Amino acid sequence: MSRVLDFRDVVVRRNGRHIVDEFTWSVDDDQRWVVIGPNGAGKTSVLRIAATLDYPTSGSVNVLDESLGRTDVFELRPRIGFASTAMARRIPADETVRDVVMTAAYAVMGRWNEAYESLDERRAQRVLAEWKLDALADRLFGTLSDGEQKRVQIARAVMTDPEILLLDEPTASLDLGAREELLQLLSGYALEPGTPAMVMVTHHVEEIPVGFTHVLLLSDGKVVAQGPIEDNLTEETLTETFGMPIRLTKDDGRYAARAV
Ligand SMILES: Nc1ncnc2c1ncn2[C@@H]1O[C@H](COP(=O)(O)OP(=O)(O)O)[C@@H](O)[C@H]1O
Ligand SMILES: [Mg+2]
């Protein structure tokens, strides 16, 4: 077991407002976390710091045993897989699926004239198959459905064999079929030996993939509960997180929530 993320007393202040407040949280490499909270709770802010894309206003953050602010983030970033809608918008619509995934090996968007090693090509092929994209490898990214684009973003994020995989709302905007298909793939990945630590942001308990182990509930920049899902995802903690009485049920490893 080793620690991949360690946040201590982290405060994020933007425009004089506390977005994240006295936030302490750690993630080990054998854990798969789901982060749940209403819009504006600070989920993306936390994830962007974990991805070394932002710095906290105060407090300390360790990512893969490197202290943020005292380390070269450009060396750290290839060890971190990160997928979000904001990043997806930067993927050129006219790039092939294969190239979107393969260019991750060079941490660049858009294929110019890098000399691709056959090792990378073989790895890309394997990653494409793993995320059910092999039949789409030659399609242009812009022509894919939302669900397919989400799978491409995740495939790109895992292409470099990262030590942490961070996913910001990977299931947002998907239809039921596409959502379930993605949740199944995420479950399979979460349960595989050798998978890195995972942190996935979602708004819905229905979207917690089987195999995820821990939950972080955030509300208004503060932790409502954190730890193993079975102890921390409760009607009480959800009620506090969303500010309304919530009923929670579990069936076949999947959760469902609704207002009472
Ligand atoms: N750069 C910024 N400047 C000012 N406010 C920001 C900035 N980034 C985020 N916020 C605000 O911080 C709050 C938390 O944002 P975010 O982390 O994106 O929440 P979530 O992902 O949980 O919806 C929101 O109210 C958002 O408007
Ligand atoms: Mg967000």
C-alpha cells in the first residue's frame, strides 16, 4: 500500500471566497474514491489540485509523494491520468480516436510528427480494446456520440499507465445505455489487479461503479463525510450534503437515492 494523494488543511480562496475550506483527505493506491456533492461544492477544484493543474491558497498537498509547490509538475503530470469535460473540449474534432489516445504518450494534443514507438502503438491498441473502442479507432473524435467520446477521454487518460486516475463527471450527459455501458467498464477496471488509485466525481449515487471502495461527500467546500462507502454513504450524510431529506437504497451493489 502506498499513499498517492495527501491533502492537509487545504484552503482554496478565489476572489475572496472560500471554495475549499480546511480540507484534509488522503487516497491510497488500492482505493477507488467517488466524490459526491451538489454543484459548486468544490469537487472540480479539489480534482484540479490533485491533477497539479491548480495550487491551493494554503495548506499542503502531496501527489505521488511529491510536495506540490516544491516539485516540477511537468515531471509529475505524466504519472496522473485526468479526464474532464473541459479537457475534452480541447481535443480536435478532426483527430482520429487512435491518435487522441496515442498522443497522450507525448502529453500533447494533436498529432504532428512525433516518432511513435511501436510499443506505444501496441499499448494504444490494447487500451482501445479495453475501453471498447477498437472498432472506432479510425473514426474522427468529433463524429462520436457522447458516450463514445467519454470512453476515448478515459482511454487517453490511462494510456500513459498513470499511478492515479482522476475522472471529473465521466457519466454526465450520457443516456441510460451509454451510462450503464461506461459504469460497467469502470467497474471492470476498478476491480482489475494493477489498476491505479481512482477518484471519480459524480452527482448521483446511482453512478457509483461496483468495485469503488471510498466516498468523499462535499458540500460548500467542506467535508460532510469521507471513508469506506458502506460506513459513510448514508441517508444522514446525503441529507446533510444536499440539504434535503434523502432516502437511500442499495440493490445488487448499486445505490439509489431520492427525496423523502
Ligand atoms: N477561478 C475561480 N474564480 C472564482 N470562483 C471560482 C473559480 N473556480 C471555481 N470557482 C467557484 O468555486 C465554487 C466551486 O467550484 P467547483 O470546484 O467547480 O465546484 P463543483 O465541481 O463541485 O461543481 C463554485 O461556486 C465556482 O463558481
Ligand atoms: Mg465540477
